[in-house]
Amino acid sequence: MNLWQGLEPSQLITLSILVPFIGALLVLATGKAPNVREGVTLTTAVILFSLILAIYDYTLDGVAISLQVIELFPGLSIAFDVEPLGVLFALVASALWIVTSVYAMGYMRGNNEGNQTRFFFCFALAISSVMAICFSANLLTLFIFYEVLTLSTYPLVTHAGNDAAKQGGRTYLGILLTTSICFLLFAILGTYSLTGTLDFQAGGIFDESHNKAVLGLLLVLFAFGIGKAALMPFHRWLPAAMVAPTPVSALLHAVAVVKAGVFSILKVVVYIFGLDELADIPATDFVLYMAAATMVIASIIALAKDNLKARLAYSTIAQLSYIILGAMLATTAGAIGGAMHIATHAFGKITLFFVAGAIYTTAHKKLVSELDGIGKRMPLTMAAFTIGALSMIGLPPAAGFISKWYLLLGALDTAQWVAVIALILSTLLNAAYFVPIIYAAYFKPEKATSLDHAHGEPEPHGEAALPILIPLLVTAAMTVFIFFNHELPLALAKLMLEVAP
């Protein structure tokens, strides 16, 4: 049932952006009453999700929804338009905001974190900018809110306020602003000079009349200019941001920032270049090879990391390049696989980060080498970790199998053997750095650490508090649920390419 059926469809876009923004202001207003503040956060998240569900219903019914806010220059407006890829991203982000909010409440209180009002305020601002990115009708609108997302998440990265947090924040801000201003902005200007428009259009706005070398240059500028996609060598901001609290890591790696990056690349490929035109651009192979290299190199680095969050960070870098690779295959299966991986990776990876935070909060352990026997003490938590890891590897019954299957089909369709080999190697490396954690957690005896002694000896058994435990169980369950019920993301991915769902 559509709870918002009395509204004009275009008003749903306005509300989807304004609701989290208003929620952010209310968080500030209620900051001195933590229970009220967190109630506001959770209520806002639920309202947003209901709005996105209404937009999803209209999308499946074929109702066009658009909104022009203001024309800045002739032919250049801040405008919004609903299309299937944006709806898929919005559904993922809004759904995960609910569970991340519950998790953050447990985590921030459990670890006695300071500046909690600022945390929830910036979190809501970030979600507001994500909604604007999801429904951007043109590159100008996307660019503006892409930058707003960077700025609104900076205080989250530097939340701890210590030297490490400040250094991580400088790296985060420096790389993301530099890539967007030096590369992405010039790609947008080049696109406008060639076509006279920045609007996203089905099938793309470039055609055979445009010089392929020039289009190739623009493609490379887009690929590296969208730094949030973490394509090497512009990836260091992501592990640098691991100094942030775990709920921020979840926001960065699953809900908002990195997904905004790969979403933007996929949207540019489908609605600016078009798959047919992309296939004829020689530089497409170069970007594909860079994505393949990122997948393998980041996976090798992850294998060497003992810090659990650092291992997950490099895993994210590799997984993002699955989506870039899928886009660069310039095939229907590749694009569908990339779009679906936005959803499947989100639920699997946020589960893994939730688990990392649960282990730190409860057992005071940060390192992979400290996780021996943790599965006996925290069986539900490590069961969720196992499901998330299976999704990253791409094994059933976890959702990652579905998107990886389409990516592999896309690579085989075009006989892109570099892509096929990279997918296989990365999958094997995923298994190499996740399976030993699972084995050690269940089959090795637990050992105490210096951090345990600093906090007092841990209890022999015990899961995290319910506000931390329940969200990670929900996201793990959703990872399995999507495997068996992948029709929703698949339908939206096919609609993106104007293929009947």
C-alpha cells in the first residue's frame, strides 16, 4: 500500500531529499535529550524508506517522475529525475540507514563515544545528499551533491578528533576533492562542450559523430575523477578513513560514499555514453584493465592485513572494481551484474563491518590474529560474518553469487579473458583472506590479548548488546534473502537498460 498516494509523484522526490535534511536539523534541536535524538533519527529513516518504496511502485508502473528546481544557466538546471538505477541505489541506502541507525545507537553508547549529536546530524546530511545523487537528472546536479556528500562525511571520518583521525580526514578530503575538481569537473565540461547538454538520457548522449579518442579521454577522466569508486591509484582515502567509528565505516563502505562512486560511474556509462557507444571506444579496455588490476591488487593487499577493518577496507576497494569492470564490459549482462552488485555488496559488506564493530565493542579485539575461538563465544555474530564472507567470495546461498554470475556472463559474452581471469583470481583471494578467519573462529581456542587485559578479562561467552547484534543479524538474513528473492534488484537493473523485467 502506498502511504503517500495523496501526493504528486514529483513531491516524493522533494520529500526524499528534504526528510533526512529536516531530520538532521531535528537531531541538532534534540541533542541534549539522547533518547529523543535517536528516536528522531530512526523515525526519519523509516519515513524516508517509505517514500522510496512509493517511488519504486511508480517506477514499476512506468510513471515518469521529474522535478526541476532552478535553471542556473540556459539549458543547465538543478533537476531531478527518477530512473531505475537511482531507485535501486535509493532503496539500498534508505533501507540500510534504518539498520545502521539502530547499530550506531548501540555502538556509540557502548563505546562511550563523544560528539554523538554531531555524528547523527552529519549522518542524516549525508543520506540527504545521497538521495539527491540517486535522482540527479543531469551531471551538474550529480556533481553538486557528490561534493556535498564529501563535505558532510568529513566530520564523521575525523570524529575521534585525535591526530590519526585528522590525518585520515586530510587524506580523505584531499583525494576526493582533488580527483573531482581536477578530473571529474573537466569531464563534465568536456561533455557539455561536445553535446550542449548534461542531461542523463536513455542510450546516452554521445553518438558515432563524436571522435572516439576524445570520448576515450572523457571516459578516463570520469573513471578517475569519480574518486569515491576507489579505482587505483586513487584509493588511499578509503583505508585512511578506517580511523572513523565502525558505523561510519558502514556508511562509507555500504550505504553511501563508495556506492555513490560506483553508482555515478554506472550512471555515466549507461546514460551519458550508452553501452553501444562505449563498446566502440578503445579507452574502454584501458579502464577495464585498471579495474581488473584493482580487483586483484587490492585483494592481495587485503590478504596481508591483520587489522580486521583494514582487511575489509581493501576488500571493498576490490569489490567496487567489480562494478566498474561490469560497466566497462559494455554488455547487458555486465551492466546488470554491476547494478546488482551495488545491492548485493552493500548488504554483505555492511554485515562484515557490523561484526567487526561488535567484536571490538564486546571482546575488545581488532586484529584477525586475535579472533581464534571467537565463534564459540559469539556464535550468532560469527554466523553473520560467515554469510557476509560467502557473499564477498560469491558463493551460494549468499547474494554476491547472483551479481558475480552476471558479471562472469558479461565477461564471457565479450570474450574478455582479462576480466574472466581477474574475476576468478579475486574470488580465490577473497576465499583466501576470509575462510581462515572463519576456520580460526570456530576451530581454534580463544586467546587473550593485551587489549583484553586493558579492559579487564572478557567473559568466556557473550554476544554484543541487542542494538548491535540485531542489525548485523538482519543484514546477514537479507543477504541470504536476496539470493533467493533477487527479482527486485534484477527487475530494476533490467529496466535501467529498457529490458522487460
